[in-house]
Amino acid sequence: MKKKKKKLRGMTLVEIVISLLVFALLGVVLVGVGNAIDAHQRAARKTTDKVAVEGPVAEAQNKNDALLLNDDYTIEVKAEGAASGVEVKGKLYSVERYTVDENGSTVPDPNNDPDNLKFIDIQKPVAASPAPNP
């Protein structure tokens, strides 16, 4: 008897199409997961940045560690060329580190950052009185 040798054949077109579909599906899933992770990281970064900016303000507004700089602080906000605007009154605080000397006066720490945060404990704004006409 003669032995027949099997011819090796390649993949059929159907097998190639199915494998391409499987790899495309895996690619779509990976892109979706990557986009979800990216969106989550952006939201976390935004929250972290917000906490970094607003955290010192919230901590300072506790007023236990804040230094009162001015008891009667006023800001006038008005449009350019306007005769009057709105006055905002409040108390100006600083979150700079300070020490109290032997006389009871507050002395700023020489190692303070020059861009230290200051905030105003605002009272209700009132309309500014119009400027007198000469």
C-alpha cells in the first residue's frame, strides 16, 4: 500500500475574517477602557487642583490660625467710567505664620512666602454712595 502524504494547506478565508473580527473587538474594548481611565484621571486631577487652590482658603477661614490684618477693610467695585459701584466691607485676614512677641504684638515669620494667601470675611455688600458733583 502506498502512503499518501497530506498536503499542508493554509488558513481559509473564513478563518482569517473571524480572527480579524476577534482582534478588532478586543481593540474596541481596550480603547473604551483606555478612554474611561483617561476621563477618570482628568476628573481626579481637576478635583486635586481645586483642593490645592481652595484648601488653604477653607482652612484659613476657620480663623483660629488666621491673623486679623484689618478690622474694617473696604473694597469698591465699579465699572470703568461709572460714578458709583458696590462697596464690599469685611475683615482682612492672613494665613501667614506669625509669632507673638513679649509686648503681645504679632510678628510675621521671616520665612513666610511673599505670595501667602489673604482672605476677607465679607459682610453684606451695600451700594456705594454716588460721588459728589462740584
